[in-house]
Amino acid sequence: FMRTIVSFILLYICSMSFAFSQSLADARNMYLKGQFKEALPIFEAELQAKPADASLNQWYGACLFETGGDLKKAEECLVIASKKDIQDSFVYLGRIYTSQYRFEEATKAFDRYEAMLKKRNPRKKKDEIARDEAALERLEDYRKVLSRLHRMAMNTEDIQVIDSMVVD
């Protein structure tokens, strides 16, 4: 009788761990398809279990950014991922820094991302090279936004309007 109970418990634990990993795989597929809102709660639950996992931090931070969530938390997660050289973390950090008018940091993040994309790897397949070229084109768009925003911020001036009223 005891063996049956232990077997049942082990079977239950194995099936739960399979379902757990299945949900992470599903979340990753949703992430790759651009379904950030759907993937966000799964990554959040996974991140609570493994807060130091660089890939989870990158996926969660990217989902937060793409869904308009907490940018401070997104930045924290993406910084953890960037310390482990997760490539996409740099482009998302650059986009966050751009939105916060932190132009030097955004430029550095974009430069790091570009360097990682251009890194030569003789084992790269044609589809990977095409993906990298598309990523470089998107990066150029992000840099244009950064440049425009930086120029606008540098060309603003403080203006004071003093309203006066004339009385007898």
C-alpha cells in the first residue's frame, strides 16, 4: 500500500514538473510570436522561483516593456540579463533609456547590441544572418528615435511667461 502511495506521489510530481516546463516553453513561444501580454504572467511566476536566471529576467523585462508595465522593474531585470550578455537585453535597455532621456546610456546599450549582432560566427546559418540583418534595421530605427529625441531635448529652452494686469 505504501509503495502505491509513494508511486502516485512521484508520478504526480513528475507530471507537475512537466506541466511547469511546458508552460515555460509555451511562454517562450508566445514571446517569440510577440504575444507579450499572454507570456508575462508565466514569466513572472517562473522568475519568482528562479530570480537569478538571466534568460527569465530578459524575457520578463522585455514583456514588461512591450506591455507598458513597470519600467523600473523591467530595467532591473534587463540589467541582470545584460550582465550575462543576453543579446536582446541591450536593445531593450537602450529603448528604456531613450524613453527616460538617458541618452548616453541608451547609446552605449545600442552600441553593445550592434557589436553582438555583428560578431562573426562561421557557424551562422542563412536564416540567422537574415534575422541579424533585420535586427540591425530595427536598431537603426531605434537610433533615429534616440537622435531625434536627443536633438529636441537639447534645443529646448526655459521660457518664463509673466502675465501682468494693468489697473487704475
